[in-house]
Amino acid sequence: MHTWPGSTYPLGATFDGNGTNFALFSEVAERVELCLFDDERVETRVELIEVDAFIWHAYLPQVQPGQRYGYRVHGPYDPEQGLRCNPNKLLLDPYAKAVDGALEWNQSLFGYPFGEPDGRNDDDSAGSMMLGVVTNPFFDWSGDRHPRRPYASSFIYEAHVKGLTETLPGVPDEIRGTYAAVGHPAVIDHLVKLGVTAIELMPVHQFVNDGTLQEKGLSNYWGYNTIAFLAPHNAYASTGQRGEQVQEFKAMVKSLHAAGIEVILDVVYNHTAEGNHLGPTLSMRGIDNAAYYRLVDDDPQYYMDYTGTGNSLNVGHPHALQLIMDSLRYWVIDMHVDGFRFDLASTLAREFYEVNRLAAFFELVQQDPVVSQVKLIAEPWDVGPGGYQVGNFPPQWTEWNGKYRDTVRDFWRGEPATLGEFASRFTGSADLYEHSGRRPVASINFVTAHDGFTLRDLVSYNEKHNEANGEDNNDGESHNRSYNLGVEGPTDDPDILTLRARQQRNFITTLLLSQGVPMLSHGDELGRTQQGNNNVYAQDSELSWIDWERADHPLVEFTAAVAKLRAEHPTFRRSRFFDGRPVRRGEGDPVPDIVWLRPDGSIMEPEDWDAGFGKAIGVFLNGEGIRERDRRGERIVDRHFVVLFNAHDDTVEFTLPMHEYSPEWEVVIDTAGKRADSDPIQPGGTIPLEQRSLVVLCQHDPTPEEVDHSVAASLSAMVAASREEAPPPKSEAGA
């Protein structure tokens, strides 16, 4: 085959309209062969003669998009020294932009014979390997633009490509579970109705289904097992795997952008699917093991494992860092995504062994003109020492706030002495973020996520029920901070069903009205259940998919209405923390921008915060104390609000603030559904809060034409008229 010298940059396979440039980094290689495969999987080998700065490269004018390929790297094989080159193992390009096929698990994929981990296995793996694909970079993006939503007005929806769309009515059968389905009007209409501004997709980088799971009839459903950081996962494509998945992904992004919805990717740069020293040789292990992976210093046959998956990417090596940064830029520039959520992000901060906020990765992100401008969300922990780093990421980063999740769960299940921390989490977690100059939007607030109970299961189960995973219920988190309200799992007790439905509304309202950025896990607004399984990572089945036929539609309406209330009132989405200082007013004594209230209407005193019996609290939010200006430079002023929380199992009588706070108050949300269309309440008046309920009151305005109160008028009526819980899943019918 005719070849030209080509270029060292960019790495990977790059089609320029005429031919394709191939470039691969390996410092340890002695020879590198590019392997091209035809439709019958017949292999043609092309030796890469040119090598500059450890980049092996060639340009092939005949190679067009759709061409499948891999590499064979000749070099030293000495596992005890961390060297694992073996030309009998076909290797996937770390820069592959598309991948065809899936692994066929057998001994050929491994560098040693089964049962002899110290031996060498020279079985050829080409027949069992997935292949890289040359892609066509051209796409009609005309009219597309990044929505660039400010964090303060963002509402994130975490979703799984297949789980979200596999059973959704209105989506054609042939595209369910794919990128095309996520971009379908049925999905977009639902997201728009909810007021969602960004969809955060669980891993869509090409990942591997573990052989051990396949033997059990399971699969790596969540996808946290990446093997190619630039390739969209091929199983989520309805149109094909020879590059069509790239075009389909781009079309999905374009459709979501047209609806004003950003696309955020959950990315897994902390490890790869090659596992520990007993894992398969699929890509980086055989290309340059020590460059791409963190090895144990005094015994480099083994891998440092800060992730619990067997290996950790070597973020201390320039080419491993380059791979991550090149991948991030590619997804922004070529695929038009709007941000990233970094799985186990603390691992990326381990330039040496300890987590370091000034690690090279964060410095690269800080100065990068592309990556620094998109949304950057850290999962701020890993399994290594000192890995829990909530509140400690650099200023431009936001974080999944695990403390928010834990505190809000504890408060609503009635744990003692939670008032102080609950107040901090509701107001944006200043104790975690203000010291580094960050603002409330640094906190990505969530109550549930893919990892753990669904919202409905959170109020229905005290214990995990993961028997379907085949691990004797030993997997998954055992301390869930959940409360089943008296019965484990399904019940026909109307009182318990009423409280469970109310608790779901409490969580949703708390989440959407807290300062920071709310994130809702897909299906929580629909009453989705996993029947008590809190770790469905291996369950690609009806257990993990949304059951759209049994959706709790009144809960959907409730969620959408609360989201609308948040979107219309900047009081609930401030860009700055409350400071408790008086706010200038035209007359009367100044009132602070926030006031915490006891049930008797008096101001909370220091000793009240530590009262173990305290489970009810109120907060006044001063709409004139936002201290921000809009794009035109005009001061932002909103209505005043009072939010009352009662996590007791009895009714609590609340006294409303006196006249200096507001002339009158009107109920806009009552999660117990008791005050539909109620008359305005006078200052100093009382309001009984039902057990485990939440009430939001708005400053009453006698001129309703100035503000649309349709949301407020409908919310309480909706709760009162709604079913108290969604129908049970099919397996629970008749319970």
C-alpha cells in the first residue's frame, strides 16, 4: 500500500477529504504496524517508518472514512518492569473516533495464559478485538450554537441514553435506546416541559462490557468502563458502527441545542477497561504501559488503583494528559457538547499520590481557551486516601455536592440536630465554597443520582435489595439515609402511600428551590422504581429503564410547576451568597436578605441550631436583597418568599413574620395539598404544617397583572387532586 510520511499531529486517524493521517505515541515501541481490515476482516499490515518525538506516523492517500484499523506494537515484554508490548495483541487506537464491534472474551485478549499469570500468551487477538474506524469529520452544523446557559439559571437532568428512551411512547422502535431517540421530539418535549436546561448523559465514550458480567447474563449498563475517549459508544447508535455513530451523536446535539438544552457528558478519565495486572491487553497497556498508567513505584508489574477498578490513568505523564485534553477539546469543538462531569475527579488531581488542587491537569484546564469555557463538574471523590474533596476543587469548577444529598435526606427522614447543616445546604453551602471565592453555583445539588436509590425507592425502602446483581446483596451502598415510612417496599396502606408521595414532593421542592444548581435523576419526576436495587450498574433491563407506561403524571406536573417557579424568581437562583446584612427599603426598618425563623415566628437564636429535637424551621428570603444586576445594569428585585419546613411526624403550627416583612402572604406551594386557592394570610397569622410537609409563601400583590400567579394557583390544587403514588411496577401488580 502506498504511504506518505504524514504528520505527528494530530494523533489518531484524521481524514482530510483526500486521505488519512495516522499517528500513534509510544516511547517504548521498537516497531509499529498499522493494521487495516476489509469487510471480510482480512488484515493488511503497514509498517510505520516515520517516528518523531516518539510519535509513529504515516499518511495513506487511499484510506477513506469507514476504514477499520488497529495497531501492533513491537517492543519489550517484561511485566515485572512494567513493560507489556506484544505484537500478537491487536490494539485499539486510544484516539479512535469511532469503534466497530465488541470484544469476544477469550484467552487471546490476555497477555498471559489463564492460570499462569507469570507466563506469556502469544495467541493472536485480532479476531476477538473491536476495531477503530476512520471517521468523516464533516457535518452540517448550520444554525447550531452553544446555548451557554449561566449556571444560576441551569437545571440539569442526569440521564442514561438507553434507560431514558427504551420504552418511551412516540419514539419509533428502531431508534429506542439510541442517540437518535434522545434527540427525538418525545424526549425533548418532556425535558422542555420540566424546564430542564441541560441533559447530563451517563458515559457515552466507547466502553467495554466485562466478560465476568456477560457470563452472568448481565452487562456493564452504566458504562463506567471506557476504552476510547474520543469515540461515541457504538451500541447507542441506530444507524451503524462504521462512523455513523458520530453523525448520529452530532444530530442529537443539534436537536437538543435547537430546544435550548445543553449537553453535558459524564466522562471517565480516571481509569480504563484494561483493569489490573490480570486484565486484558486491549490498547494503552500494549502501546506504552508505563506512560498511560500509574504503576507501583517499587513493583511496576502492579497498578496504582485509586478507583476500585484495577488501574488509574497516569496524569503525571505529558502524553496521558495530552490524551485527556485532546479528548475534551474534540468533544467541544467537533461534537459541540457544552460541558463535562468528571467521574472520580479526585484521581485526576493525584499528580503524585496525594490529591493536589494545583495538579498539572487543573493547570492545563485553566489555561485552555476551549475547555476552560464550558461547564466543568467534578465528582469530588475517589477511593484513595484523602479522596473525599467536596469543596476543595479550583475556583472555575463546580462539584456534585455529596454533603447536600446526605443532609437533605437526613433532614426529611427526621434525623436529630440537622437544622444548622440543612440551612447551609439550602442556601448554597457557603461553608464549602465561599472560602475559595466561589459562589452558590459551585454546588451541584442532588438528592438522588444514578448511583443509589431512585427518589421513589428512597421513601419506600430502608435496605438495599440488590439480589438481581448476583453478588448476594453485598454490592451497593448500605447506608442510604432512606426511610420507608413504616413498610419495606410496596404497600396498599393509604396513609403510608400518602406520606411517600408527599416526601417525594418535599425532596423535589427542596432541591429546586435551594441555592445552587439542581440536578434531577432521570425518572424521579415519573415515580421510577428499581424495586429497592441501589446499584443497577449491571442491569440493562426493565429494572433500570424508565417505565413510561406507569409514569406518575401528576408528579411530572408538580415538578414542572416548581421548576417554573424557580425559573421565574431570581430569589431562588442567586449568583451570590446571602450575607445577612440589612437591605435598604423605602420606609420602615431594614430587613436582612435572609432571616431564619422558629415555628413561633421569632428569629432563630444560636442555641436553637443545635437543638436535637428541632425538625421544623422557616426562612424568609428578601427579594430586594439579591444585590445583582441584569445585563442592562438594572438592579434585580423580586418578591419576598417564606419557606416553611416540617420534618416532624406531627403537625406544627407556624406563625408568619410580622408586617415589616410583607403586608400579606399567599401560599404558592403546599406539598400536603391542603391549601388550594386559599386566601392571603395576614402578618403574624398562623398556618398549620402537616407532618412531613413543606409550604412556600409569596409576598401578596394586589395587582396580579404584574406577576403571573398561575403557577402558584395551580400547585396546591394539583397536589390535592393528584394520585398519592404512581402505580406499582408490573412485578408488584396486585400488591
